[in-house]
Amino acid sequence: MGLPATDLIEVTYRIEADASEIEQRAYDIALEQTVELPDQVVTDSYVRDNIIGKILDIQPQQAGIYHARIGYNPLCAAGELTQFLNLIFGNSCIKTGLKVIDLLLPNDVLSGYQGPRFGQAGLRDIFAVPDKPMLCTALKPMGKSSDDLAELAYQFALGGVDMIKDDHGLSNQSSAPYEERVEKCVAAIDRANRETGGRSVYVPNVTAGFDQIESRVRFAKQAGAGGLLIAPGLVGFDTLRWIAEQDDIALPIMAHPTLTGPQVINPSIGFSHRVFFGLLHRLAGADCVIYPNYGGRFGFSEQECQDIASACQQEMGHFKSIFPTPGGGMGFDKVAQMTKTYGQNVMYLMGGSLYGWSDDLTASTKALLEKLARTS
Amino acid sequence: MGLPATDLIEVTYRIEADASEIEQRAYDIALEQTVELPDQVVTDSYVRDNIIGKILDIQPQQAGIYHARIGYNPLCAAGELTQFLNLIFGNSCIKTGLKVIDLLLPNDVLSGYQGPRFGQAGLRDIFAVPDKPMLCTALKPMGKSSDDLAELAYQFALGGVDMIKDDHGLSNQSSAPYEERVEKCVAAIDRANRETGGRSVYVPNVTAGFDQIESRVRFAKQAGAGGLLIAPGLVGFDTLRWIAEQDDIALPIMAHPTLTGPQVINPSIGFSHRVFFGLLHRLAGADCVIYPNYGGRFGFSEQECQDIASACQQEMGHFKSIFPTPGGGMGFDKVAQMTKTYGQNVMYLMGGSLYGWSDDLTASTKALLEKLARTS
């Protein structure tokens, strides 16, 4: 017996293999990700019918490369995001020539996750930006005092940046301790908003030790932060999910890609860009997913960036569309090109380019926003 | 001014670069990992002297490959393991041709971590295995009932396996819910120990949702588990640290490599095997670090496995030596070869080979232990 295919968690793997071995390679994945035993050792018929992954199809691509779709019983994921990730790629990701390139989840699985609380539409409401690209920047560098960082936040808010986040390296350094920094940056942005009538918010980095995360999140909330920055590569995807699902927090979540590079950048291993930065971050509940833009100092291609943006917005059960948030590679001269790539449904993260443009962060920000408005 | 080099966190990167660009590539890392701004934008002299990473030396290796040692001010790590990881490789890991291959931490940093609570000596005391290799196995497959898994645990314990862990895919599936499984497996192993006078323990998998981990850990403790299995790739290294440091838990910690493959398996990206599985897991407080053995179904080389084993035991401040715990690739016929690779200070994780050897798990285990004793 066993479940019908439509109720399965469907994972598509890119497999580098010869024709003679592809069927065995695919079945090895189906075993490795579930029973983790050789086939002949699994004698229990319930386990054979319901637990071992099912090969749904295998499609040859270019020479030596196949796409194999394998279905897993949702019971194996136990309703947990940690076990879901373990199920789809846990041990198999330790093999080379094997990459997760697509993911299709039955509604029964999707309905187990709340997903992004705000999504694109929610953020556009909050910031009153109905149709143009949104703008995010980062407070930096590490080593500056809370007062200095708050002054930068003030200037960016005067210029009209929507979400003013901590650099991902700001945590609780003695140069700008977390609670002091949060209070000062919130106050500075509030002051700017009162002057401009704007809606800028401060987004502190709540990435921290396992036992510190909840208190950082709650402190940010009570201090008046307008969003939270978290790095799933440092604390796990489920921490993001947990924060996103807390009704008494209810703040937009930005996810940062730190430490996750090896999960995507090699074509033969890890996850595809769209699965990792698009589908998994959305599943976990991010409202904005930060990733390195093409044309900057990292190596993502335009196609990979478009793939991420598309996964942020594709049909996915009850899940809201979220903002692809490309960072870097976005100078003033690139606005037209970026608009071709991303259209209007994007949040640009501009850090270095704004700092480097002029000493007047407010003027630089205004100039950029005008340019974005003209190109739309 | 700035700190003297000996007080810095020293990270050695393997960089693929031409001679003409290596100095800039190294300095780009020093900037990216700290201020995340172009050099000319960083004007603050405190930040320039104290925050930007310092290039300590650059050594050419084979053509097109360099080893660059960069020093970071420990203040940048803010006493947090999450920020420490962010500091040494956060954004730079998104670049290809760049790998962390060594790590040297000043005593001021090491003393901020408790490290492994038991280590090799502690585990040898607990299990009364003064000098031979220790033995671990896994309960599987997923889909079996708690009673069936407990029966397997009983048989392994009769045979004399030291640590009987959950397969890493067992979480809270309806087939064997966590609390029921823990109680039954603990009881089964206790029964076996009473019969044999042995000291086998059950090691449940406490990898779970962010808000579930602590309760799983506490349940395991009060139920009488003798160790805990956790997967840093799913929940973050700091969760491991937190568990290891809880004095009212005080159970040996085994770390599982699930989802971490891409962090090590490609020679051009991520971390070296020894840094990732050796130094980082030890820093976080694992007593046993599981990794795929060479000669099995994963691609680690004998040298990479020896490197891990050596990092588990090298001089590292107040940190205890921990058990390299190679899994797979260890049939009965390989005992002599493995002894050459690892010597006696190793814990073997044997799952599939024991299940596959015969239907009598107790007899298989006893035969293996005899073989290990004869080879020592």
C-alpha cells in the first residue's frame, strides 16, 4: 500500500551519474534519507511501503546529469522544520554530485507552517510604499558607538530608507551593546520620522546564543523596533520560524545569508539558489530574504538571483509572497538594469554604495529614491 | 595602536588567487569579515586600528593557491559563539576559492567556553573502557515502533555497545513518539545492564524545534538517558554549547553531521574537515563528533578522517580531548585497518554493518567487540 504520490513531499535532486548507475544512485538517496540502511536489511513491510522514499521519476539532462524526483511520506518529517530539512537532504548532502533543485510540498505539510506574517503586501502597507521597490540599509561598521550608529540611523531615516537594519556583525560588542544600541537607534529613527512624517524602522540583529535569542527579540519589541534581523545559518531555520510565529512579537523578519554560502555556491552540491533562499526561507517565515546581488563582490549570476526572486513570489499554498532583498552590486548607475531583473517587487539592500556615494547619507538616500521612482 | 598579534583570533584561509591579486584578496576578507565596507570609506581611526582584520602572513602554496593568516580582535566576537562563526567566515563563505583551514584562539577566547564536559577521559570512566576503542550504534529504521526500537536497544546493550543512540532521523514521529521512545529505550537498556552488569546507555536525539529543544533535553535527563544526540547543522552550534554547559543536565553530547556536508566536502569552499568537525565541534562542547568514515558510502579520505581525529585531541587550552566518532565504512574485516588509522582513542559508530551482519544483534556486537579487543 503506501500513500498516493500527491500526498508526498516531493524533492527533485540533480544527480551527477552514469546511465548505468543512476537508478541505484536515486534509490540510495531514498534509503539514506529515511531508513539509512541497505535495502536488503529493511524487512518490515510497513517500513518498506511507507517510510522508504519513492522514486517518482528520473529525467536525463545533459550527459552525466539527471534530475530525480523522490517522494517522502510527510509522517517522516514529524511536523518539525528541523526534521523536514533532515529528511530532504540531511546525510545525502555529504555526498558530492548531488544537489536539491526543487521542492513541492503537499497542502497538509504547508498548512503546518504559518509562513511569512507580513509578506510583500503587509510590508507595503506598513511602509506606505504601494508599488515601488522598497529600500533597506545597514548600520556599520562594527566598532562604532551606539551614539554614532544611531546618528547614521537618523540620517538614513531622514532620507527615507524603509528598513534600517544592523550590519549582521553587530551583536553585543562592548563598542555598542545590544540594548543600548537598540534604544538609541529606535529613538533616533523616531525623531527623524517626527520631522519627516516618514515610517522608517529600525531592524536590530537578534542573532545570538541559543539562550539569548528570545530575550533579544522581546527587548527589541518592547523598545519599539520595527523588524528583526536573524541569520538562519548561525541559529538554524527553525529559530526564524519560531520568531515569525510569535503573535506577541509580530514584527517583520529579515533573514541574513551569513555562513550559508557553501550550501548554494557550488553547482554540484547543496541546494539550488531558488530552493535555499526562496522556498526554504519562505517556508520558515522570512518576510525579506537577503542574498548577495549579482554584479557585486559575490558570485551569484543574474539568473540565480532571478530564480530566488521568482521563488519568493511563486504559488505556494497559503504562503504570502516575500521580498527578495538583494544586497550589494547596486550602485546608482545600476537602477535601470536592476529594474529589468527584478521589476518593482523587490527590496534593495544598499549599504556600501550609500556610504561611499557621499558624506551626506540623507542626500544620497534621497537621490537614490528619486532614481528608483523615475525608473519605475 | 591596536592589539598585539598574540591576542588575536587567528584564522588561516586557503585562497585561490593569482600572485597579482592575493594581497587584495586577503585584505578583502579582513574588511568583509569586520567592517563590511570598502577601505576608503572607513575613516574612524579606532575602527581602522582595532576592528579591521589584520593580515598576519601570506604563504604561497602550489600555483594559484595561498594560505593567508588573518587576525581578528576578540572584541568583534562579543563572547558569543554565533558571532564568532560570523566573524571568522560569515559573508566570505559565500565566495568560491576560499576555505578556512586553521584556527588559533587566544586563551582569553578559549576561557570563555566551557568546552566538552566529559571528553575522552570522562567517557572512558563512565563506561569503564580504559583503553580500547569505544562503540556506538544507532536505533533504526524510522517507522519502527518504540517497542521495536527498545528491543533493538536491549539486544545491543546485551552485546555491550557503550552508547546506543537514536538514528538522527528519529525525532517525534507518530510511529515512535519522543517521550514514549525515550522511556522504553531507557528501560530496555537498564534491563540489559542488570542482566550483564554492563553500563550501556541510551542517547536520544534531542534535535527539534527551537522551542522544543530544552524540554526534550530535560525529559531525556529525568528519564535516565545517558547522553544526548544533537545536530548543529539543523539547530546551530550554539545550541550544542548551551546543552553542554547546563550543570543540571551534565550528559555526554554526541554531535551529528546532518546538513553540514557542503560546509566541508568541496576543496575550494567552506571549512576544512579538521576545523569543522574537530575544532568547531570541540569549541562548542561536543564529547563525540560523528562524521562519515572513509571507505564507506561518503567521500571523506583517510587523511581527512585522520585530520579530524587529530583535531579532536590536539592541544587546545583547557579543552578536553574528545572522541572522533567515524560512522560507516567499518565492517568486521576493517578492524585492523581502522586501528592503523585511529589507534585506540576512537569511538566507532556501527549501524548498518551490525544490522547487516546477522539477525542476532547481540552476537554480532560481541563478535565485533572481541575483534576490537584482539586488535588493540
